[in-house]
Amino acid sequence: MLWLLFPAAIAAVCVFYIRMNARAERDADNPDAGSAIVEFGRAFPDEAIRALHSSVDGTAIFLRLHDGKAAGFIQSHGTHYVCHVVQPDKVRVNTSDSGRGLIVHFPDFAYLDNAFEFRTAAEAAEVSLWLLGSFRTKLEKEASGNAAPGPD
């Protein structure tokens, strides 16, 4: 009777191993945006995130930070993430041929250079403005216009 437990234990270990490998492959193919945001928060605890857009394949997430002077960038490498705060003078951005993508060159981090496709051309344009540091929403423009002293 005891000899039946040994093959059953080996079978259970094999099933567990196969299921865990399948889960690891699935996680590597579909990075989790929530985990990426948590990792960015660990890397840059003083940076608050206002908005984000992820690439179509989900391997890159671009963040609009609270100060509007810099943008955040997260790139997925399986279950690991590379997080950077991008200053506007430290990046070059071009549009891709599709119109829904950006070709981004990071002079300080050349290994991050890539072409990133987004769901819409509007998302790509918004991210390019974040990266170049010239994004202000309509509400922000109105608030700065109302804050200016007017003639009495």
C-alpha cells in the first residue's frame, strides 16, 4: 500500500511543476500593469502618478507624473520591470509610420530605445507630449488663466 503513495506523490509534483511553468509563461507574455505601478512606486516613492497609457502589447507603460515636468516609463521584462523618470531634455520622440505609435530614443539609456504602438493616435500624441514636457490639460490652462491678475 505504501508503494502506491510514492507514484502518486511524484505525479502530484509533476502536475504542480507543469502548472507553475504554464503560469510563469502566461505572466511573462501578459505583464500586469498593477504590478508595474507598484514597482514604479517602490523605485520612486516621491512621484505621484496622474495618468498612464500602456503600449498595445503591454510591455511598456508611460506615466504622467504629478508635477507635469517629467514623465515616467516602465518596461516589462517578464516579471521584472525597469522604471525610469524621463526628463524632457533627455529623450527624442518621433512618430511611427502607423500614426498610432512612437519611436522613442533615450540617449542616457540606449537599451530602452524602441518603437511603441498605442491603441489610438490620440494616446500616442498625448504620451509624446508627456515625454517632451509640454502637456497641459484644458482645466490647467483655464486655472492658470483665472489665476492671472486682471485689470481692476
